[in-house]
Amino acid sequence: MAAPERFQVGDTVLQSGMTLPGVTLSYRTHGVLNAARDNAVLVPTYYGGQHAQTEWLFAEGMALSPRDWFIIVPDMLGNGLSSSPSNTAAPFDGPRFPHVTLYDNVRLQHRLVTERFGIERLRLVAGWSMGAQQTYHWAALYPHMVAAIAPFCGSARTSRHNFLFLDGVKAALQADAAFRGGDYDAPPLVGLKAFSRVYAGWAFSQTFFREEIDLKVMGSGSIDGFVTGVMEPAFLARDANDLLAMLWSWQNADISANDLYGGDFDRALGAITARAIVLPGATDLYFPPEDNAYEVARMPNAELRPIPSIWGHCAGLGANPADTAFIDAALRELLAG
Amino acid sequence: MAAPERFQVGDTVLQSGMTLPGVTLSYRTHGVLNAARDNAVLVPTYYGGQHAQTEWLFAEGMALSPRDWFIIVPDMLGNGLSSSPSNTAAPFDGPRFPHVTLYDNVRLQHRLVTERFGIERLRLVAGWSMGAQQTYHWAALYPHMVAAIAPFCGSARTSRHNFLFLDGVKAALQADAAFRGGDYDAPPLVGLKAFSRVYAGWAFSQTFFREEIDLKVMGSGSIDGFVTGVMEPAFLARDANDLLAMLWSWQNADISANDLYGGDFDRALGAITARAIVLPGATDLYFPPEDNAYEVARMPNAELRPIPSIWGHCAGLGANPADTAFIDAALRELLAG
């Protein structure tokens, strides 16, 4: 796997007003930008994920074939590759890393797209979960630059229930005294494991476990094996402060929480002129379809198309072939249009 | 409020084979047992609840009027009133309290009903959540003693997903080093608060928070206010080891996990001859209606009647008048039959 590229943005004034020095945006590209610079697609990363974990979307024979498209995958701030608590120098290291919003993320991604690549219009922005949230931000903040979007298993604004779910996993992590307010010497393993175990109940659906997909497909052997074998590796691979930085971005995600829209969520949705296929997981427990239905009703060119899946939020993880095919078909449709 | 009665059972051989010395079953009764001893109703308690918290079901003008019925409310083992980690002497105190099952609970309740009151048949058993699980146990273990049941927001067997949700809240509590494996000097407050915050996301539905019922009806002021004002008082009122003892009973609830049925869940369901109205909360996140649908299809005399509520699991808490009226109507129907 190729190492990621690094876009050195330098000192950056964040939405909060704080200046974060020496900001780096990590990213990876797939395929070749054509001469007209009109074959670019952007796929933001998800919570706890890094660019390599989006690559299941880019296989040969799929809609996003690198033969046809120039695909940019920017790493989210806080994911350990772009500027993050774990890789930022004092005085902004660890728990002192400032709060960054998805607005901040997408503004930096915009600089990457325009300054480094000279791209004026993205053919598609698509992403899962927090990647979907960044997708919505792209379409609301730069409506004239985005031809189409496919947010899957994510929302334009984090719902109050979703916020509460996140507050729970955060509390589980911070209950470990070894976290030491973020100034830990070694990873707070007990807290990270509690975080993973709490998260596990939310990431898939009740029906997923009723039908024992964890046993039959994932081969975990038991509920405990599922937590230790599937969830813990995903989160223990990340730094605790990084997880909490991204969690803050998630909790506070809102396409209208900025000067453009002044908190008028309906107006921000109405500004999304991109052709949109919005793909909630039908059984997603924290990004349920109802939140997307509200959004789609206020977007001028959008269709709601729930993924008929029992994989819950993880319908968009790329692990279930039927779900992947469903998402891929929507991407193909948007790219053909 | 009257003090509870105490039924001194003495040394009790548990389902595990262990003998727990000096077992006490706490209970409260409402109304008067008639001469024929045929007006008895039993209402078991729920997770973290005590008998007083079921009293919303027994108001004048409701189906379970104490004018008409003799209502017995036995406290669940582990709830701090019946034998529990917090009130049992060494060597079975605190984390050394043995695992007890709902089978153990219902067998003790059976002794209370038959030995203390000489009751041969219960007109109705009804309960919420773990109270519903005990209700199912009554009907499966003593089919000839139970005329009717109304389990609401609970199941005959804890689902794998429900088990995982519980594993999460348990991990959040135990992530607090002050828990000290159950041998804490003072309550592990950080862990209990994390437990409460994780639990909060599960107890109500996504729609409950989308429609801001927490603000409009419960007056919590914010998500954080909801956690600290509603959830924490409920759980911080309990002992941590008590919470974990009941949690174990919940995780391992299964009406067929005993010598009568040898793990044959369908056979145990088929043995429930009581007239049953099974009332899941339509939006319950950990006792979803699908689990009850499976059960009802295998019960000879049962009807599935979801509570059309956005209160999630807490449709059965007695806090929302419409839900309470819906449950009460079912109880009235069963008691009239």
C-alpha cells in the first residue's frame, strides 16, 4: 500500500477562532486526474478510519474504478494521519488539541482540491458515517463545486440521540483513571476496551445478532469474541485523544453551524443543489433513516434510498456484499447522470 | 408508604448448585386477599427498581385497583431489598454474592405465594422489562398456576443483542478503578455515572429525542441534564454490586434454561397456556418487538400487541399517560376474561 501524501496547510484559523499551527492534511489518491480535471471524486474518511479503509469502494468493476475516476481520500483531522492530538506538538498536543469541526475539515479539503489539484468541480462526493457528514458539508458549503453526493449511513446534522450515544462511549473511555484527562503515559486500555464494548451494541442491528451474522459470517464465536475480535482491534488501533477529538467533531456536526447559514438547518439543506442519493442503513441505530427523510424532503434534488440491510450502521462498512452492491449501484447511477 | 414485608426463606439452594444462606424475599402487597384466594395478582420488579416503583400501576380507576385485587410485588434478588450483594453477610457479600437466575427468583416468589398466602392460582402476572421476564418465567414454570400474563417491554429469553448492550453498561461501570473488583470503600461514582450515561442512549428511542420529549415533557433542559437529572438518580441510588448482580440475572434470563425444558426454548414457550397479551414497546431498542413476535407465534394462547409509543423501552415505565393507558387496557381485558 502506498504511503499517503501530505498537504502542508500551515497555520490555520479554525472555526472556533483558534489558530492551529502547522496543519497537515493527509490524503491518498487513486486513478489519474484527466486533462479537463473533470473526473474527480472525493471520499472522506469515517470515525476512527483512515484512507486505506475506504479502498473497498474503489475496486475494478465497481462504480468508482480508478481506471475512470480520480479519487481523493482526505484523512479526517484527528484520525492520526492528518493533524491530530497524537501527532501535534505542544502546546496543542494530546488533550490540548483544539476542537475542530467538519466545517474546518471540509474547508481544508477544499484547499487541497483547488490549490493542489486545480479542480473546480467534483463529479461526486460520497462517504460513510462521518464521511457522509463531510459529504453533506461539501454540498452545503460549496454547492457549485459538487455535481452529486451519496452520503451513506450519515446525516447533515448529528441528532440529539446520536449525540447521547457518543456521550456514552466517551464516558466509558474516560471512566478509566489511566486516561488521566488525556495525559496518559500508556494507552488507557481498560477505557478503550469499555469504549469498544459499548460501541459494539450500537454499530450493528438487533436483527444482525438475532440472525447470528456475527457467528455465521464474521466467525467471532461469541458475543465476547465479537467485541474482542472485531471492535477492539478497530478502536485500540487509535489513540484515545484522537478518538475523543473526532468524537467532538461528530457530536457537533451540523452543515448550518457556520456563517453561511447561521444555524438555519433547513436553509442549508435547501442550498444543496447537487444531485443526491441519500442511503441510510434501514436498521442503523444512530443514523436512523428518519433523520435523512427530514433532510431529503428539504433538499431540492435528492432521493432517499434506504439500504435494505440488517447490518445496522455497518451496512456502509463494505463488509456485506449485498449492501456494497446496493451502494455501488447508487454511485454508478450518479456518475452516469 | 408502608415498609415492605419480609419473607424469610432461609438457606436456599440456587440453580447453580450453590447454597445462599438466610435468603430474604422482600415484598409489598396492595389490596386484600379474598376468602376464596382467587383475586391475587403478582407484579415483579424491574432492573434497578424496587416495589414502590411499580405503584403507578395500582391507582384507583385503573385495571389493577387494590379495591378489587390482592397485588403482590416481590422485590427481585439483587435490588437492595431482597437478598442482594449489598445486604448479605460474608462470605457472600458484595462481589462474592452468587449468581442468581430469574428461575431462582420465581421459585422463591412461588414459595411466597403458596406458603405465606396459600394461593393456588394467580389471576394475572404482569411486569415491565425484567419484570416481564419474570412474568414469562412464572407462566413457563408454573403454567397451571397462572391464568393470564401481560409482559410488557420484556422477553422470555434475553437476546444476544440485549446481552451485548448490557455488557457495554457493565464495562462502563467496571472501567472505574474505584470499583476495585467490587470491594469498593465508597461507591464508584465515576463508573456509575458512565453506566448511567451509556444506559441513557438505550432506554428511550431515537424519535423520543428527535421530538425533544426529554425537554418538553421531562423538562431536562439538555441531553446532559437528562443524564444527570433522570438517569443518574435512578442508578446512583443503587449499589454497584447490586446492579451487576441483577445485570447477570438479566443477561442469563431464559425460561428454558432449567431442568423442566433443558434449553428447549420453543417447548417452554409452547407450555405457556396462560392467556397472554404481550406488549413490546414499538420503539424499544433492546427488547424489540421482533423477539416477542417469535415468542407469541409459539405460545398457544397469546396475542402480540405493540405499544404504539416513541418512548422506547420506557413506554413501560409509567411516565407517559398514553402508554400507561394502553397497558392498562390490556390488563383490564385480561382481568375481565
